Amino acid sequence: MTSRMRTRIVALLSIVGITLLVSIPLLSNAQDATPEMTEEQMIQRGASIYYTVCVACHQVDGNGVPGIYLPLNKGGIANLEDPTLFIYTVLYGRGGMPRFNSTYSNADIASVITFVRQEWDNNSAPVTEAEVAAVRDNYSATPIVSPTPDAQIPEGQNHPEQRQDPSNATPASTPSS
Ligand code: HEC
């Protein structure tokens, strides 16, 4: 083997080595494609969902519209220590509020709820994807909150008989459409 060939082989091997070194972290990343979000990432994603969808009714300041859209800022079910009712409401809707169970993943719903629970004057504990999954699995067709009186339901939002059975209550409208 000439020294020239040897130099070439060494050069080739080092290219292979560098390629491996660079690709190992990429490969291990690919295996972990859906890592748990950090709380900061959840709040970021939750904010973007809130300001795309929920804001239409509950407003930028989370105070809603008196007599129509309940406030999410301070008190209410949004800040209960047990987040079950909050999760249930976002999953299956309530009165004039559309359901989001097929629009959003458990991670999305946990994110928007965590955002709401920590925004404005709120200071309640975050909600995890697993907590949303548990409510989705346990309560799919059982209304655990009483329906809104008809007078509180905005025109054209939802149909009274759909409110009795959340399993067939498709959202009458989404704010983006
Ligand atoms: C189309 C309007 C509309 C949109 C969009 C909407 N909501 Fe609502 N929301 C309502 C109405 C109306 C009520 C009151 C329902 C009732 O009185 O039973 C409500 C009630 C709630 C409640 C219960 C508050 C309490 O203290 O009882 C929570 C929590 C809530 N919404 C969260 C959300 C979140 C989070 C989003 C976004 C993912 C959202 N809502 C999107 C209309 C809306």
C-alpha cells in the first residue's frame, strides 16, 4: 500500500467517523419524536390555542362577556383545585360552548387549560396530558354538569337536544369559520 493510498483511506475513515458522530444525536432525537412538553412549552402552545379559538368568546382578558360567556379569569371552574370539570367542559362543551374532543389532542387540551389556569389573575396548578386522557376515558357520554339555561345560549350556537347527550353534540360553529 502506498503512503498516498493510506492517506486517502485515513481521510475516508475520518469522514465516515464524523458523519456517524453527527448523525447519532439526530437518530436518538428521531426515536423520541414526541417527548413530554415542558410546562413552558405547554403554556406557549396553550396560549396559541386560546388566542385562536377560546378568545372569540372568553375574550383577551379572560373575563368573558357578562351574561353570555363565562369568565375564565379568577374563580369559576377554571380555577378549581380538581381540574376534572374544566377538562370535561373543554372536551365535551357545555351550553353555548362547543366541544373540542375531536379538534384537539389530550396534549393540546392540557396545554390550553394549563395556560388559562396560570394566565391573568389565575395561579392554579398545571394540568397534564394524562389527566385529560383519564377524563376522556371515564366520562365520554355522561354529562356531569347541568346544561345552561336557554336564555344564556347565544343565538345559533347549539341545539337544546344536543346538550342532553354530549356524545352527539357536534359544535354548531367554530370561531375560525
Ligand atoms: C363559541 C363560544 C365559546 C368558545 C369558542 C369557547 N367557549 Fe368556553 N364557554 C362558552 C359559554 C357560552 C360558556 C358557558 C356555558 C354554560 O353556561 O353552561 C363557556 C364556559 C366555559 C367554562 C366554564 C366556566 C365556569 O366557571 O363554569 C370553561 C372553563 C370554558 N368555557 C373554557 C373554554 C376554553 C378553554 C375554550 C377554548 C378551548 C373555550 N371555552 C371556548 C363559550 C365558548
